[in-house]
Amino acid sequence: MTLDRLVPGTGAVEVDELLRGLRRASRRDDRSFHPSRIDFTDAVSRAIFRDRRAKAFPDVLAAAFWLRRASVSRLAARFAALEAAGSLRFPRGLVFHLPPTNVDTLFVYPLLASFLVGNLNVARVSRHRRTQQVTLLCEALGSVLAEERFAAFRDELAVVSYGHEAEPTAALSREADVRLLWGGDETIDRLRAVPISAGAQDLTFGDRFSFAVLRADPVLEADGESRRALAERLFNDAYWFDQLACSSPRLLVWVGGHRAVDAAREVLFAALASVVAAREYRLEPGAAIAKLTFIYEALIDRPIERVHRFGNELVVLSLEHLVGFDRTHPGAGLFFEARVDELSDLVGFVERRDQTIVAHGFSTEELTSFARSLHGRGVDRIGPFGDALSFGTTWDGYDLLAELTRTVNIVGAG
């Protein structure tokens, strides 16, 4: 079984050869957040920032920012807090990463988080999604691994590419201690059917839905510059991956009276339309057709009150209510919107597949109270506009720093 190896080096590699390299990894510095591991991720960050091509990809620059020494040192401090008195944490072993195909840069975050806690790692990227962002990140990883000071890590990190062949996935799954499975629910079901060893575990990241909540009055009270900044943040949340990232908002819920909401929606969406035009966002023909078809179908079987069209790249469907809301969505700059009187009115609306809420106009106390009222039934993240796509090591309810390590308890003699 031959794969395309992207890191370290490039070229064809047999699965057995790849696995032999992982088994012989010296793992000299396998302690979690060993200084040499932090040196490595910081070097990758610097390599990305030095690459002039990276300036064209905000998502790549975001990854470089996350990998900086200062950022990783904060992760190290959080990890240290996991080691309570009498409890030690150690790497789990080999982690097999199967990232989603719709978010080009996502593979690098869990890959290097797992590396930082001391695991061996193989990440598979689709042969059909070898984008410029993937290439740029892999070249940065490869160039840093080529440095002699990081030679010990060359057998600890691998990025490979192949199509839909089942054999490589099966072979790597047999050796894995942890698999990270990303994608739609059907993809997750298919991957989970591939056997793993009895002591291994799967972390799954399936279909999720995200939305925004905002008070109308703060939008109306803001000046033009502040509204533009809010629209910029909403654009970054929704449009970077054509609104298909699991954390991108696809529904906006206004909190306030009818008149205030009507006025606020006009100024916010006008500002967003201006940002979309300024960023020169354009839909591919196929996405535009799929979006238009979805809108026509929604008009037939959903409680659509009004359609607000701000150009081909921004369409807003106003809902009469959220009862029975269907979370299917085509992406591509389409927003549902609805109005409620109070934030607490959404408690009954939230369900388990809801992942991220970006919020504007609410205090931390209000958002905390709302989260507590859900009793864990749904929503894994709540943050400000502009934060939807910010990767954290707590994702979909998993604390990756904890999940990718195992605990050894030490009980002293009585």
C-alpha cells in the first residue's frame, strides 16, 4: 500500500515503512511540553510567518499565531494544572488523525497539540484536497523537521495523503492508540466501523451546527465604525470556509423588541454586505446553484417570513419562529434569522448537535447563566463575534490535552 508522504520529506512511502519509522522513534524528549517540543512548534510558526505566500491566507496566519511560543506556553501551563497531587499524565502512544476536508488548515492544530503532549502522530489529508494552504503548512513542517536540532522528531510526525482506499486506514487504525475522526455523521460511522485495538479509543467530531445571538439595542447604539467592525468579525466567522465550518454561524437570533430588531438588522446586514463586497468574496457557480435551490425549497416547507437579498453572496431568510427548526444548510453566505424577547427563550431550542454560539451585547454573567440553564444538553463553546473559528484544545466538549494523555495515579504507602 503506497501513500504520498508530505511530511517529513515528500514522495511515495509504503504503509509498512511508515509504521516501522514510527515504531523506532527514539522519543528522546517524550515528556509533555518538553522545551524542545515548544522550540519546534515556535520554529514552525516562524517558518510560516517568513513565507510570503502565507499573507494571502488568513487561516494559515491564524495557525502560525497559535503555534507561537507565547501561545504554546499558555497551553503548557494549563496542562500542568491537570497533574494534580499524586496524579501524572503520559502520552497515549500513536495518534491517527483523520481531519475534515472542508477546513484546509484544521489538521495542523490537533496534530501539533498531540505532538506537544508527547505522542507519535500520523495525519491523513485527502489526495483530492491538496490545497495551497495544506501545501504551505506541510512545507513549513518539513523545513523545520529538516533542521538537525529537530532530527529526533522526524519519526514522530507524519502527514500522508491518499484517496478513498480502505487499506491504509485499516492498517494505521490497527496500530493506533487514539483516532481523531472528523467529518459528517455518515463519514464518522464509516470510519468507526474500521477496527482498532481493544485498548484504543476514538474521539469523534461529527456534524455540528452553530449560530449567533445578539441584542438589537447595542447594534443600534453603536456608531458606524463599530458596526463595521462587528460586520467584519461576522464575515470572518462565516465566510472563511464558505460557511461550512462546523463553528461558522448559519443562524442569527436577535434579542429585543420587533421595532428595534427590524432597525438593527437593516444596519448590520448593510454593513456586512459592504464587507463582503470589499473582501471580494465570490461564489463558485455550483455553490450558487445549490444555495438558490435550497432557498426555493425553504420557501415551500419552512416558516419563512421574508427574504432579504443583498446580492448573490448574502441572502437572509427571516423566520416567523424557531419551532421545529431544521439545521440543514448549504453554506455560501446564507443566514437564517429569528427574533426572541429574551436570551432564556432559546433554552428549549438548543439541542446536542449545537456546537458554537458567538454572542454580542451580553455580559459574561448572562452567558454563563444561559449555559448553566442548558444543563449540558447542547453548545460546547460561547464566545464573541470573530471568535468562531479560533481553535482551542477544548473542542466539541473534549479537552484534547487530557484526552490525548493517560493518567497514572500514585498512592503513597500508609
